[in-house]
Amino acid sequence: MNRIIIGFALICLFTIQAQAEDKIILITNVLIWDGTTDQLSGVSNVLIKGDEIAGIGVSEDDTPQITLRIDGGGRTLMPGLIDAHVHINYQFLDSSRGVPIANEMTWEELGIRSREAVAEYLPSGFTTVRDLCGTGVAMRKLIDSGFIEGPRMYISGACISQTSGHTDWRMDPEAIWPSRQDSRLEKLGLVILADGHDEVLKATRNNLARGADFVKIMAGGGVSSDRDPLHSMQGTMDELGAIVTATGQFDSYGAAHAYDDESVTRALTAGILSIEHGNLMTKPATFKLVAAKDAWLVPALGGFAEELMDHPFYGNPKNPAHLKAKRVNDNGTNWTKLANRFEINMGFGTDIVVTNRKTSRNLRDYQITQWGESFGNLRTLQAMTRDNGRLMALTGKNNPYPKKLGVIEVGAYADLILVEGNPLEDLAVLGAIPSMFKTVPRESSSVSSIPFVMKNGVVYKNAL
């Protein structure tokens, strides 16, 4: 009897999978921005089969086996948005206390907060995110299995730091001397302290063994941490090289948290391919090196917003992070000029941590405005789609999602959104707002000017 039941269950499962694979959707009457060009197409149709784009400009008469027709109503169809720097496990924390408050949380609390954070993305048009510290493979499995709704996730696993580095979150002085004890974040596997080539090599391999797509190391000081000065160099060249070796053996890459010219240069020289932040770069030579290495820069433009100094954590003069944040803030104008001067690979990433729901929405929405003001609408849109798709593909044979992301072309994943208007002319159609804190936040995770969201050929939002 059990064999009959199991056999019936397998038949049902295969039937569901076959139905999903055979699903044929035609989106009609849309203007297309494909992730690359500087203009919209004429009115067109897009055909989706299963999880990928199967045709562009096809006629309804040529697709008789359509399962579902969706009338775009003359709206703009564009690739789903990609956020290349998120922290799902650190996003919804008490903003007055910063990341260290996670040391006081259990997995239940962190898990619930993370679940709420991941729910913010699809309704606002973000179909893919890249997590840069602390999120393991479990959340992705829950999303990909359909148990919960959320974006595609690329994960770095536990971020690796030297002792006294950016993610040394040991709060108790007794844990530092005379004998080192792990912080709760280490015990939960969100961070790893590793010193010396062999420890970093092992930590990187352990991350890959747990399902990381790429791995991140701290190569310099951070703003939100107390123990490391912003000017500090972190990781020896041997240690930085160890992460490059281990990720390279998996056909993937290493990412590095680095702010200033020296820390960025050291990371690039070691073979790191993705620089997270770089907001204190001041020398043309450093930008030239990014270009020469064909590496990537994922800045957190929110750090350049003058309003950041009104944030309860970063704007509090009694907080050690205040002076660090101000130093970054002051470099915004010079940095933007240099970034525009040199042709470098840049990805859109928001790096939102220690905030509540409504504030996090404003932080993300305002950074779209910042990008537009700094680099123009076209480059902003490309950074949020095609370019970030190329960054995701750096995971090579380790890529959990091997088809193209961030573009509308045949064979790419059917990650698509419809927007009310022309994003090349007005980024507000993506939810961009004029002020980080003075604009009234959205009441929900949804952006009203994005009425339709599809990921993997599945419709997750349809308010047409």
C-alpha cells in the first residue's frame, strides 16, 4: 500500500513539473526596454515558455498553444531588478544599536526578521538579490522550492574577517583576552574569524561546502563596526590570496569589503574581482586599476547622502560610527566625478542594514534617485539589470541560475516587470523618491507603479 501511495505522489509531482515546464505565456501590447539599449521598442509581444523567454515580437497567430495571455496595456516591459548588495539577516535590526544587537538574538528571532526582509523585494520589482554576509543556503531553498515567496538569491555565506576586523563582533571583553571565545554571530555561522593563509583557506572552503556561490572577505575597516578603524588594512596578501585560490578552484570568485585606495588596491592585486563599497577611493589610479583588472565596484551610494547624518545610528555624534560615516559622506562629490571619468564595471547595491520596514524602503528607493543623479538614467537602469546580471554570472560553473539575468532576450530567464511609464525618462516609475528621510515611506512592500512582477516564468504580482 505504501508503495502505491509513494508511486501516486511521484506521479503527481512529475505532473506538476511537466505542467510548469509546458506553460506558455504571451505578454502582449508592451513597449520593451531590454536592459541594454537607450530607447524603448515599438509595441511588441513577448513569449515565455517555462522559466525562460522564448520569443520577442512574436505574433499571437504563431503561438496557438498559449496557456495564459497577459495584456500589458501599452506599459513598459523590462527585466526584473537586481540588488547586488543586501544583508537579509541584518536588515531589520534595531537602528539605534546596530549589527551587534544580533549577538543577543536566537535563530528564531533572526529567522523571522530575515523572512520579513526577503518579502520586501518581489513586490518592489527586485527579482534577484546578492547577499554579502551571513545568509546561508536555507533561505534560497525555501524560496526555490516555492515554500515562501522571494527573489533569486546569490549568497556568500559567512563573511570572513581577521581578528579585530570588520566582523569581529565579540562584545564581551573577556572573549578577547586572555582566551578567544566565539561571538554568537560566529556560533550561528553568520561570520567567521580567520587568521593566516590556512585558516582563511579552510574558512572559504567551508563556506563553499555549505553552498555559498562566492565568498567575501574583509580587506579594510568598516563604518558600522567598533573594533576596526576605517583606515585599517585587513588581511595579509597571503590571506587575500587564499580566498582567491579557494573560490577559483570552484570556478567562482572572491569579493572584498574595502573602502579606501590602499585596501582596494591590495584586494585587486590579490585577484579579488568584486569590490564592495570603495567609497573612499580618491585616486584616479585606483579607478584605472579596477578597469584594468576587469573587476567590479559595488558602491553603497547611500553613504554619500547628506541625510545619512540624520540617521539615529550613523548621525549620533556619541556613536563611534558617526565619524566614520561622515568621512565617507564627505568624499561623495569627488568619488562620483572619478567614477564617471573612467569606464568601470559597476553594480547597483543598496547595503541596507539596521533599519525598520518603512525606513528600509526609503533607503532603497532614494538610492535609485542617487544613481540617476550621479550617472544618468540609462546607466542606472543598466546597473540594476544587465550589468548586475553579468556580475551574478561571475559565479561561473558554480552559478545556481546559469541562464542570463537582467536582459530581455531569447533564452534568458523570464524575470520581468511592467512599469507605468518610461524608466529612461523617469526613474520614479521604479519607486525612486526625492528624499531619504523626508519623503513619506511606502506603506507596503509594493511599488504601485510596478503592477506586474514575474520571476522564473511565474507571476508573483498582477495588479493590471
